[in-house]
Amino acid sequence: MRAPTLPPQQEPRRRTRRRKSFLLSFLGWSFAAFVVLFLVGSAGAGYVLWQVSKDLPDYESLAKYEPPVMTRIHAHDGSLIAEYARERRIFVPINTIPKRVIAAFLSAEDRRFYEHGGLDVQGIARAVFKFIETKARGGDRRTEGASTITQQVAKNFLLTSDRTIDRKIKEAILAIRIERAYSKDKILELYLNEIYLGIGAYGVAAAGLAYFNKELKDLTIEEVAYLAALPKAPNNYHPFRQKVKATERRNWIIGQMAENGYITEDEATEAKAKPLTVNIRPGGAHIFAAEYFAEEVRRSLMSAYGEAKLYAGGLSVRTTLDPRLQQIGRKALIDGLVAYDRKQGWRGPVSKIDIAGDWGVPLGATDSPSDIAPWRLGVVLSMEKTKAVVGLKPARKQDGSLTDERHAVEITLDEIKWAKVPGKRTEAKQISDILSPGDVIYVSPKDEKNLAGVWSLMQIPEISGGLIAMDPHTGRVLAVVGGFSFAMSQFDRALQAKRQPGSSFKPFVYAAAIDNGYKPTSIVLDAPIEIEQGPGQDIWRPNNYEKEQSGGPTTLRVGIEKSRNQMTVRLAQDMGMPIITEYAKRFGIYDDLLPVLSMSLGAGETTLLRMATAYCMIANGGKTVRPTLIDRIQDRWGKSVWRHDARQCIDCAADHWANQPEPDIPDDRKQIVDPHTAYQMTSIMEGVIQRGTATSLKALNRPLAGKTGTTNEEKDAWFVGYTPDLVVGVFVGFDTPRPMGKGNTGGHVTAPIFGNFMKAALADQPAVPFRIPPGIKLVRVNLKTGLRASPDDTTAIMEAFKPNEEPDDAYSVIGFSDPYAQSSASGQPQDGGAWQATPSAQPGYGGGRGGMW
């Protein structure tokens, strides 16, 4: 049977239904597949995110983050001395960072920072488009990044800098979490304080100082724009090596700042027109000549707080340094060392170079200390009979290269005559007697303020020394000069060198005596003495400096004024060395002085700091002080963690002044000797300057006290002296002890250095007399005998006595025991001489106080 056929109009309808069914099936299948793929993709992405998130750092640690901050050392007036850090960073809160600085970094790094939630979708899309465009063109140039500031914080604080997909995913996750946990300002604060900006500077505050030597508030538009150019790659925009690229990047950022509305177009145009100019901040001590002081502070902090705290703890240290006294001290010491060295003659040029070509290159390659300004290294270019032209060593640029500038000065015959003709020790008649072309020498202007004036031939001294200035009432060290040049030797002769103080120790022997019953007018025999030192040992025969000089019966005062060794030994023998050992420890000069008589003459080794501190205790009336270079230490938050003055001031917390009484702060200094004893020693040491071994200081015409010191063969020369409010100690000697030459004593070498320092330091201050404690009586006595002076006595002085003391009418002689010899008015023995030059000829000689004169 034949199948029925459909009508023609029904066939298209069937095909349409089939198509719709197929389309619906395809759509259903596609949707199902999409769902499956979406679920699988989501699961895969979730798995990847889960895997990546497993070991994500704790972003909450940012709330507790304390960035490594440099330690800064300041002088007592607040001026900066030095900075110590591995990462030079100064942390600044966001509310103190100028808006101009923030604007520059936002324009350069993340213009939509305050709009996105951690990831900048627009920036990512732009970066992807740029990447595709670059690849399509066949380029391999690194495309622009799309990292936000939040992502950079995540990377810098919590991740590594590896360029991997894994790290980028972690960075994105952390950025979103950080945005949810912290405010935008907190994130920006972390970023601006953490980023590395080149030349060792971390954070914007340190970079402002490093590149421009300015605080953030003082930076100009072009300067903040340059800093904002650096986070991407500081070396690519180095201000010297990549100046063109750096300027282009800076100007682009200035344009972005204008486009974003932070500055006007006129300001942008003006800023772009300015050249890129930096002022690289120097390293090391920022106060000239303070290197030794800064180094001692650094050592102290290292010892107290450790390396990590010193270089990353952000300590703020207020020191005791007086910058003015520091520079005065350096000049005084160097002038003194040069004065001694010139007397020893010329040792020849530093080296010799070829001046036929560009002499600046070999001269620039010649090493010279960096801290001896105004001295300059130079080379003799040409000579006439009475003058020479010296080319100066080219200065170095901020990038370390030599400048192309060549400067020359003239030195005349008069300015080299000190050198003497080598081998003849005669004065030069012409320049060629001393110098020749090509000689590398040091020169210096006679007037530091007039570089166009007269220049002199100089020579780095072989001898060295130290100087220290202190406040006698607090122990604050106001200045330290540890040698000629810190760049040449970091060994500090003021604080570290242990040397024999010689006669500068004698005041403490005499202070021990006066504090234990002796008087300034007590008589000690000044005559040769022999001391047996035990079986098999040579007999010790101490001599005065001038061996033939022996004064006979002499007062304690004159013993100090004239620095008598023989009578000092007799006095020590009479008292006993244990008591001197005790007083030496009490004054802090020695921890445990060997109780032998030679130690009474300063044979034990100690430091200049200890000696100066001991003199402080005499100057302040006998109260102990602790020497310190540091007043106060604060942590990174400004909290004081250490103070030298540990006294508590309960009444100092008043919010305002309302005419209330001044706070009463107790004096907790321990009294180590009677204040009357301290003043008597001060009075005696005033005599050292008026009549004794330091009479050159009388020219200062102000109250001064002090004592010279010279060791055997003039290997060490000392002078420690003071006014009522300033103690200064000076030491001069070779680092490896050797004789300085006959006559180079404390009075001739170190006292002039002390005098030059005091003259400059006290130039604008009135003369202040020494403070006399209540109860002291000033009585007119004969200088030689110590007895009451007659009205017509021309040698009479005013002597200080304690309340219970009076001048003697007759005296006994310490160190002589002849009971039959009586004194005459002149103090000389009668009947042909009751004492003799050889002590051993007298029975019992050298012990006891017997023997009335």
C-alpha cells in the first residue's frame, strides 16, 4: 500500500521543529557544559588559591611593624653629629608628610590609590593591552606594571621580589586583605617610609636629606618629583650617571602632578625648566672635627644596646658636645703639635710626581686625610728664588670623580724657613734649598677665612696627643680631640691611650696629705734621697727635673709649684703609699695603684679622661662626678630610656609657670675630700701658674689653676688645668713612646696648647674667681718658710687655711730627724748646715716628722 504523502505546506513546518529541537538541545548541552566547566574552573581556581593561601604571611603583622630606623647623634645644642644605620631611614608619620610629597608619589605610582580596593582593574587592563600590543609588534621591551601601592606594600613587607605568577597571586590576595584591614593613610605611611630610593636611603625623609640635604617640608616641586621617580629603579635614574633619563622621568611626573590637579600648569612649566641638581649629604661626622667624639659615643651605644639596636633601633642621642669648643680644641691641639714638629725640621715631600702632563690626575690619586681642612695637598709646579707655585689637589665631585678645575697658590720663602735645610739645620736662602718641581707637599692658608691670602708649607706631625674639655660640676665632656686626624688613625689619645701622667699626678698625693692633717705650709725636705727596693734590686735615686736643684726644707705649696720629685717621694714615704693608693682610687685615676713610692711621681699609666675627671673633683669642691659624653637617650617614640642625670625632679611637672618657687633638686654627688682641702689644692695650683712651671699662662690674666706633667726622658708631656667652670686636659707624646727631647716638658709643650684653648674658649666671658668655701681663712705667710710674714716681707703670699688651722711659729721638717737644729727666720739651717745632700749620712733620714728647725 502506498504511504500517504503530506501536503506541501506541512514539510517546512517539520524541518523547523527539528531545528528548534536541535538548537534547544545544543543550548542545553552548552549550558550544562559551561556549568560543569565553570564548576571545574572554580574548583581549580579555588584549589590554586587555597594552595597559594596556605603559606601566606600574616598581614596583621603590619600593625606591629617597626621599620629599621637610623640612630642619630646630636650635640648639646641639637645640631647633628652623626647617623648610624644599615638602612638610612627616618620614620615620619603620614600626618607630617607634606601633601606635595604625597602628590608626587601618587602621580608616579598609583593615581587611583584612594579609589581602588587594592587592585587597580583599569591599570591591569591597560597593562595587558600594552603587553599584547608590544608582543604583536614583535617587541621584547618590558611592559609597564600594574602594581598598586598596596601591592607594593605587600611585596616589600611580606613577600620576595621574585617575578613569578605564584608571587603575583599572593601579592594580589594580600593587597585585598590589607585594604580591608588598614586605612589608606596607614598603607601609604608604610609605603613612604619603607621604599628604597637609592644611595643607602630608605623612605622619603631619609632620601630628602640624602639627595638634597633638606627636610621634607623644604623640598621643591622638582625635588619631590625626582624622589618620586626613584622607586621603580633608583640606579636607572641616578642623578649623575643617568642624568638625562632622570630628568625626563622627573618632568613626566611633574606633568602628571599638574594633570591630576596637584599643581598648576605654570608651576609645572617652571619646575620642568629647572636643571636636576642634587646636594648629596656627606657621611661621617656632620660637625667638623667631631669624629673622635662620635666614635666614642658609637662604641658606648654598641656596648650598652648591641649592634641591632644601634643600627636599626632609631635611637635619638643627645650628647654633651659643644661644637664651638670642639673646633677650638682641634685647632689648639693641631697648632701645638705642628709647633713641636716644626722644631724637629723638614722630613721631605710626601712623594714626587711627573708634572709634564695633566698633573691633576696623579696628584688626585695621591692619598691624603679627608679631615685636615684647611690643609690641602699640592704639587710644586714652578719655582723662583723667593716663591713657588703650588697646584692644589682637585676637589672631588659628589659622585666621587675629580673635578676638572685646577687651582694654584703661591708660597713665599718666609713661609718655608721653618723647614731648615736638610742635613744642615740652617735657614733656607732660596726655595730650591727645600723644594723642587714635582714635590707633593701640604700647604695651608695662614688665615683660614682668607684663602686668597698667604699660604704656608705644612708637614703632618709625627707626634700626636689628645685634648679634652669637661664641665667640672657634672662630668659632661664638652670636647674631645683624640689626635691629629681621625682619617689617619682612629685610636683616641684622649679617651683610650694609657700613659704615665708624671707630675700631673702630684696634686692628688698632696691632696691626700692635706686631707689628713698636713697644711699647705707643712715643710718637707727637698734633697737627694735613696730608696732600697729589695734584695737584688738597684737603689732608686729619684731626681728633680733639674738634677742639681734641691730646695732644702720646702713648703708643700712650693713642692707643687716647682714640681719637686724628691720632696714628693719623702711626703709619700711619710704618709705611706696605701693612703695614696686609696685617694687615687677615690678620684678615679687608678683602679688599683701599686703601692710603691715611684707611683707617687705618676709612674702608673692612666688616661687623659681619668686625669681630667679627677681634676674636676678638685675644681668643684671635692665632689665626685661621673664623666659622660651622653646626656640622654630616647627611643624611636621619643621616650627617654637613659639619662646621665638620674636625679628625680618631682616639682618639675608643672604645666605652666605661675611664679611658683623654683624646684629644689638634691645634690647627690658624694663628697670624697673636704671642700676646704679642695680649695687649698686649687689655691696651690694657682701658684703653679703664678710662680711655678706654667708661668706662660699668666698672660691670660684670669684665675687659672693647673699642673704640668713630664715623664722620664720627656716621653710624655701633660697639662691639666681649670677655671671655676671648665677643666681642660692636654697630653702630647709619640704613639710609640720615645723621648721628645730635652726641655720639651709639660710647661713648654702642653701648657701653651691649654692656653690657646682657654684664650679662645673664654674670649667673650668675664674672669671669674675661684669660689671659696665657708670657713677658709686667708693668712699672709712667707712663701719659703710658711711662717707668718712680717709687714715688710716682699715674698709674702696669702695662704688658705682650714678653720682649725693657723700658720706655725716654728716648723718640723718631714724627711729630716735632727732634733738639735733650729730654724732661722730665713728657714736655712744654722751652725754650718744641719742637713746634708746624702740622706744616708743622717740617722733615721727619710722617716717621721721629727727635727724641729
